[in-house]
Amino acid sequence: MKKGSKLIENAYEVIITDLAFDTSFKATSSSLRELIRLIQTYVPPMDTYSKVYREMRENVGVFMALYTWPLPGKKIRRVVVHIDSKIISEADIERFHARAATLPTIPEGMSFDDYLSSFGNQSK
């Protein structure tokens, strides 16, 4: 760390939803690493810290994924993990706007439904 630099105080919130039992678990932490370790105790196939961090940077502070894994007795557990950062850096916002500027836009005077149906007509 550079001399004189300050650590950014950040708060992360996770909501883990078990789809089989329709239950949710909510937790907060100031450390993304600690939060991911906590999640990995409940969701064994949880992604690594580097993947979650990378996706949160790309998606402006949000990570969401569905995980499935087998349980004894031919049952499958399905869990949704949603992590949200309470503070978003200005660099992440600028990166998001730069990426969004490269996406195609709806032509003026055309409705969204007409725009979507034009793709279906192109494939025929």
C-alpha cells in the first residue's frame, strides 16, 4: 500500500436464498473475503474471491449467482447468492458507462417490442 493512502470503508451485504425451503439468510461484512468464506460454509460450490470481485467490478457493485449441488438421496439443493456493495467507486461507474455506450441503441421512433421483433425477422 502506498504511503498516505487510505483504505476505503466498504460494506457488503449478502442474501442467500435456499429455493428448496424458501428461506433466506442475510449478513453484512466490511470484508468481501470474510463474507465469501462465510458463504462457502453454507454454499460449497461458491465461486472464488477473485471471480466474485471481478464480476462485482464489472456489474457496478453487484454479484448474483445460482448454485446447485447434489445431496444424499438424489436430492439437489438450489441456492441463490446475491452480494451487494454499499459503496460504488467512481471508476466502476465510469467503466460501466463506457461499456454501456458501446451497446446498440433503439432507433428513434421505434418501440422496444418492434426493436426486439426486428431481430426475429432477421433470422428468418
